[in-house]
Amino acid sequence: MKSPLSLTLDKTGFVKNTRHLKSPNFSLRQPNVQIELIVIHAISMPPDQFGGSDIEKLFTNKLNFNDHPFYKTIENLKVSAHFLIKRTGELIQFVSCLNKAWHAGASHWREKTDCNEFSIGIELEGSDKTDFTELQYEHLNELIKLLCQHYPIKDILGHSDIAPDRKTDPGPNFNWNKIKKNR
Ligand SMILES: [Zn+2]
């Protein structure tokens, strides 16, 4: 790997040496819930445009919904993943892994619903129309490795796998063969 991040997780559920932009869009997990699932998403804001900071603004409730016609369709949406990996590979954390980030919405996995309760959500800056960058895959794999060291992760799935009627992300260009399942 060209740029190992040497990630470590602190006791508060935040990854050290990454950018933290704390989001209020989370709730407490139910007591004794095990984190068993990693959910991979893709997002671009505005759609199919990369490089700005509107994803970060959306996840921290700072987006101006007048800035783009698309934003009118999601006005006052309160969402956040735990992590975002930008096209450059930059890793940003919004919500502690100990908490329930609002990333998946109505969803199901095996016999359970509400996947936010027992999952970690990772967004990649991307869209259904574009390949992801090598740095995104490298840093995603490092993050997956770290999470698998700390939590009893049983599966790594896309948002479209747990909400197939509503969601297509991370989309057809996400290469699952590049994901190292450290289990
Ligand atoms: Zn998603």
C-alpha cells in the first residue's frame, strides 16, 4: 500500500489521526447490541459532482438547501454515516462507532430490520456512473480491517443489499473483489 493510514480506534469510538466533523444525526444504540454489519454507501453532492464539501455539510446539518435544485428534494433530511472516504482517500468521521448513525434508513439483514442499530456506515464519495479511486479502496480496506479487529463483523454489504427497493448505492462500478473481508 502506498499510503497506509495506521488507523487506531480510541475508547470513545473515534479513529485517531483522522478528521472528525461531529454530526448530531445519531442516536444511542440499544444496550448490548453487537456491531455485526458494515454497510458501504456512495454519495455525491450535488449528484455526480465531486470535490466540494456539501456531503460534509449535509451530514452536519449545515447544507444550504437553496444551493442546488436537487437539494430542494432532500430539504431538512437528517442523515449521517459514521465515515466518509473522499475521492482523494481522505477519511472523515462524523459519528462515534459506539453510536447509531442515521445512514441506512428502512432496511433489513437476515431476520433483522433497522440495520443502523447494529451496523457501521461508510460512505464513499462517488456515484452509480463512476469508478471509485484506488485510494478509496485502500483506505476503505484499512478501515474495514480496523473495524473487524474491534467488532464481531459478520458481513460487509452495500446499501442496495439491505434496502433493495429504495437504494442502488454503492452502484455497479463498486468492485467488491477489491474488498478484503478480514473474517
Ligand atoms: Zn446509501
